[in-house]
Amino acid sequence: MSGASVAGTAGAAGARGPRKQDSQTPGRPAPRVRLRRAARLLPLLPAVLLLLLFLGGPILWAFYGSFTDAGLTGASARNPDWIGLDNYRTLFTDPQFPRSLWLTFVFVLGSAVVGQNCLGLALALVMQRASRVVAAIVGTCVVAAWVLPEIVAAFIAYAFFFRDGMLNQLTALAGLPGVDWLYEYPMLALVLANIWRGTAFSMMNYQAALNDVPPEITESATIDGAGGLQRLRFITLPMIKRSIATNLMLITLLTLGTFTLIYVVTGGGPLNASTTLPIMAYEQAFQYGDIGYGTAIAVVMLFIGAVFSIAYIRMLRERKD
């Protein structure tokens, strides 16, 4: 074969090579790869459809209902009219709304972000070092409040903080004067009751996170002379930061929608002193019969929950990076 023929063959092969590479966009997976990825996601399709049906559907219906004058009874219950932003205008000019918003913030911050989160972490740290007997007793006592039905836990909390309840009986034995907790300090009673009710969730999350911390790291720090607080600050907490952020997101969203505990213990009183947003939405919708207005309050709560979720998700991504 002559040199010209070899050069021509090589040139033809080189010409075919680039055309074959250009037929596929750089960085884009081949059709077979995309097909395999789609096939892997196919089993998730029923779950996605169920979420769209049972979660997305009610959310969209709530948005629609908040723009109507839907009522519990009367003509507006059968044929509600579209009233646009009137419910939201009424809500943002209602003097009770900023107060309920503030009480909701106090309840979530005090009972979830500070109370359940910090107490759950402290209990998990203590139980990690305690004997099996002590850990079993403490774990049973803490988890018992969490596994109780919420209505039962709410009645127990009411019996504890009532004027003639267990707390005042105990203070009387100590020679201290009794306090009408549900009348004088309703939000404090609710915060303490919710801490008692939900701390087990945070404790179990942190127990699982602490079990994943390599013991050789803490042992090395101990040998180097690091004290307990130093090991907690510089080793343990940085290694479980993702668990802390995840736990905060979950308990914040759970506490934001707490209704039964507040309704049973205080009913939002006295004089709306413990009327959080869920209680306000219930009163407007089912006591006063204004379903559209109550739904508008629920939509505002949905936006608040979304803000918290986005903040915590961004926190998780930043810590992952």
C-alpha cells in the first residue's frame, strides 16, 4: 500500500472520528444511560403520585379556599364566592394576629429549639456514660411521655399544672405557696408540657448520632488532656452538626402545628394569652364558622413552615459542602 493510500485512510478515519464525537453533546449522558436512570426512578412513581394526590391536592385546595368566603353553615358553605385577598387583608389588620404570631414563636423557640433540642442532647450524652440500669430507667421514663397518645399526654399535663394539681401539691409539701399556672403563666406551662412530651424524639436522634462518633477520636483527645466540655465543643458537636440541623428542622415543624396539647391544657386562654396560630385558625374556622378566614391563617402557617424548612435545608447543604 502506498504512502498516499495510508495517509488518505488515516485522514478518512480522522474525519470520521470527530464527526462521531460531535454527534453527542459533551457532558450529556448517552440515551441508554438516561433510559437506565429513568428506569431506576420508575418504582418511585406511585409514591410521587400519592404525594401529589394526598399532599399537593389539599395544599392547592387550601390556597383556593383562602381566597373565598367559605363558611361552616349557610349559603357560603354550599356556594362560596371568590373574594380575592380580603381574608388576608383582614388577617394582617387583625390585632390578634401579631400576638398569636409572637406566641407561636415563643412556643416553638422555648419548647422545641431550646427545650427539646438541648434537653434531648443532654440526656443522650448522660445515657451514653450511664450504666445499663440507669439508662434503661431514664430512657423508659422519657420515651413513655412520647409514646402516649397526644390527647392523653395533654390531660396529664392539665392535671399536673391545674390549680389543685400535682405541681401545687408538691410545692405545698415543700412549704411554698401554690400558683395558678394555667391562669398566671399559661405559656410557661405549655412550653414545659411540650418539652416533657417531645424530648424523647430528640434524645433518640442524638443517641443514634453519638453512636456514630468514633470512640478513638475522643480517646485521643482525652489522652491529649482535653476536658469533657472541650471534647463536647471541639469534637462531638462538630461531628454531629448534620444531625443537629436535621433534628431542629423536624421538631420545629412538628411544634409549629401543635394543636391538641394547647387546646386541652389552656384552650388558648385566658383572654387569648396562649392563642397560637393553630388555635386561632381553629377558632375562626370552626367556632366562628369562617372557613375561608381560618384557611388563610393555615396558609400563613404553611409559609412559615416553608421558611423554616428552607433555612434548615440550606444549613444542611452548607455543612455538607
